[in-house]
Amino acid sequence: MKFNTSLKNLLLIIFAVFALSACSTAKKGDQTSGDVYTGTETVEYLAKGVPDRVFFATNKSSLTTAARETLRKQATFLRKNKNLNITIEGHADERGTREYNLALGERRANAARDYLMTYGISGKRISVISYGKERPVNTASTPLAWSQNRRSVTVKVN
């Protein structure tokens, strides 16, 4: 009997050690909120404090709160630089067909364009292009990479 109790206690301790070690190796801050990227290492800037890209949830082209805030900063920058034209590139992650992702990228770019236009930026200054899944910023096949690739990027033309 005493041997069984000791064996059970030993197994319990071993299990607890494995469980605790698994917790200590978990990633800290994978930079996603839900499935939308929230980090900055893939972001470039149109100007100081004006990020060039916004991110989208899986299979979505609706703007998140963070995306709207970024686009408001872009609109402020564009109102101050009235001679500047831009292209908004729409992108998708690797999942899905080429055709589906081209259409999704276009919807994302159009969502960003439409939002900028509500802040007084002329549609004549904005062109839209979709690259679908053809130009990933992160080529890994992971949820973090996918969230970084679901984006629209605002690029200065002149």
C-alpha cells in the first residue's frame, strides 16, 4: 500500500513539473488581438507617428478600431500634404484560392480608401490595387504570420 501511495505522489509531482514547465515556455505577447495583428515590427511609416498599414481579421474587410485610428492619422497627414497621391495595396494571407484572396485584398484596400475619403481625402488622390496572397510580409505558415499578412498598405506615389 505504501508503495502505491509513493508511486502516485511521484507521478503527481512529475505531472506538476511538466505542467509548470509548459507554462513557462509559452510565448509572451504574440502581438495578436483575436486573430488581428497588433504589433509593429512589420509596420513602416508614412511620416513620424503615421503607420503605413492596417490589419484585418480572417476573411474580413471591415476596419477594426485600431485600423480606423491609423487611417485617421493617415488622413491628417494627407490633408497637410495636398500634392501627395497614394496607392492602397490590399493583401491576404496564404489560405484560400488566388482569386478569392485577390477579391478580398481589393475589398480591404477599398475599405481603407473609403474611410480616408470620409475624412476629406479626394478619391482622385487614391488608387487601389490588390496583391491577394502574392506579397506576404511574413512567409511562415503560422497564425502570427497570417495575421501580419492580412493588411492594407498605404504607399506614397509622389
